[in-house]
Amino acid sequence: MNIIRPIKHSDYPVLHDIAVESGIGFTSLPVNETLLKSKILDSETAFQADISQPGNESYLFVMEDTNTGQVVGTSGIASSVGLDDAFYHYHLSKVVHASRELDIYNTAEILTLCNDYTGVSEICTLFLRESARQGNNGRFLSKVRFLFMMEHKERFAETVIAEMRGISDESGKSPFWQWLEEHFFSMDFPTADYLTGIGQKQFIAELMPKYPIYVSLLSKEAQAVIGKVHDKTKPALRLLESEGFSCRGYVDIFDAGPTVEANLTHIRTAQASRKLAVKIYDSLAGKYNEHGSHSETEYFVINTKITDFRAIATSIHIDEANERAIISQADADHLGIQDGEFIRFAPTTFKV
């Protein structure tokens, strides 16, 4: 079984390995010991803090294979972005150049540097190791964040975003950045991406063009990748789109990958989730509700704790008559809960 839990200090070696495996363009996990250890410490602090409203907290989860004890993936949430340093995007919009006298009407797309997403929550740092890329593991690692956020809404903003990795090749060349590099930065994409990942963003304000950029002035290669995602990111984008996320024209300033957004309470998994007290049996076999209707299906399930947060994917019975969830003792042990305590859960898949 795979369990999702908060990251801890002893997970540093595997987090470093994941950072290496994730490659160039995965800005939230730069290969830097000081920064990675700082991310772990920040997450431990966030999970232990008593919070009534979102601040600059950063939560990092890991997926652990209980059979091997190995960490096979990670995902994260930033409570509020842009509070400590500027959070930049390009916004893709249109302007009209028209002359009534000459009967000429032209529209042009422009990219405008902005900080429009300051203060929103961000889901980030999603990476599943190659050995674990099967079944519902990827969906579990992604969707568990929506259950955690729904259960602890006071810790997060209503608007939730996700920055999707844009197009770059294996050597780290980004067609969009190549144009910016040539005209403004004199710095390759891997370097810019790394500096951003370690929090050194001052160069953006210093070197980024201050005025809107007409898309038609970019190279054809740069124009072609605006709003497009890396091949490895397409499954993650499809999953978020199925949850109700959409792009409103915001793209990354380095690789032009799209940023998608949704309101927390409108995210499909969060909206469909339920919170019930549990009744624990040694085994679910034959333990149907004696007092009314029941149902059994596969769910992503979390306890309602913070410091001792746990999540699993399992089958449970829903006792509708008594408004409770019936789970096995083994699952209760994995979740760290006792009889009568609460869980929040949502189906692993939705009917189309």
C-alpha cells in the first residue's frame, strides 16, 4: 500500500534524488542541498503551526510504499504565493489597432508582465518516480491536496493555481526563453530556471522588458509554444482540467507554459468529498450495514489531522442510514485513527 504523509527531515536524500530525476524546468525542486533542506524545514513548520488564515506556509507531502519503505513521489501546496517576493506571470491578451477613415481593423496579441496571482494558493512540486507510475498513484498524489485543502480551508486562499511546465528540450533549451535571452537576458534557460528555484528573482525585475511584448515580434518558434505544455506534463494538465481548472491567459515568464486556476470549492474532488465518522471492523468482509443501505467503492481517504496527516486509497463501506464510514482495522491503523474519529474522502474516479 502507498501512504501519503508530511515530509520529514530524514526524507532529504530521496528528495534530492527526486530533484535530480525531475530535470531542468521543474523549478520548485532545484538541485541545491541548502534549499531542499529549507523546503523540508518550512513544511515541517507549516504542518506544526496553528493557523487561522493563509500566510507564506509551504506544505510538502511524500508518497511512501509501505511494503518497501521507499518514498516514490512528492507533491506540495503553497498557501499564498508572492507575499515574500514578487510572483511574475505574462498575461496574454489582445489590443486593437483600427482606423475608421482607412477602414483598417487589426488585432494583435500582447504579453504583459504582471503579479495578478499574488496571494492565491498554488499546488506544486508534483513528481512521481518512474517505478511508481501505474494505477491511481499519480491521481492520488495530485488529488490528495484537494482533500487536505478542503478539510483545512482556513489555511488556503479560495483561488488555487497550478503552473504547468512549458516546452523545453532535454538539454534545457526553451524556444520562448531563447528569444528573451537573445534580446534581454544573455542568460540560458537552465541558469534562469535555477536562479528562480533558489529564490534569486531580482534579475527578473532588472532585466525583463518593462513594456508589453507584441507576440508577432517573437520568433516563430517562440510563438508556437506559448500556452503549450511539456509532453511529460500533459497527463497532469488533463487531470487538472477534469477537476475544473482552466487557463485564463497567464503563462510562465521563462518557458511560456500555461498557468491554470480554479476556485477551491469548485474543484471536483473537493466538491464531491464527504466527511464522516468511522466505524472500524477487523475486516470489511461481510460487514455490511445491518440497519439500511450501503455502498462500497474505491476512495482517496484522509484523516482530519494536520501534523499527523495520513492519506490512503482504499475501499470503504458507506453506512448512509447511520451517516458513518465503515473501514477495516488495517486501514484505520494506516490512517492513525480510532473508532468514532473522522475521515474525509472522495471517489478515485468520477462517472462521465
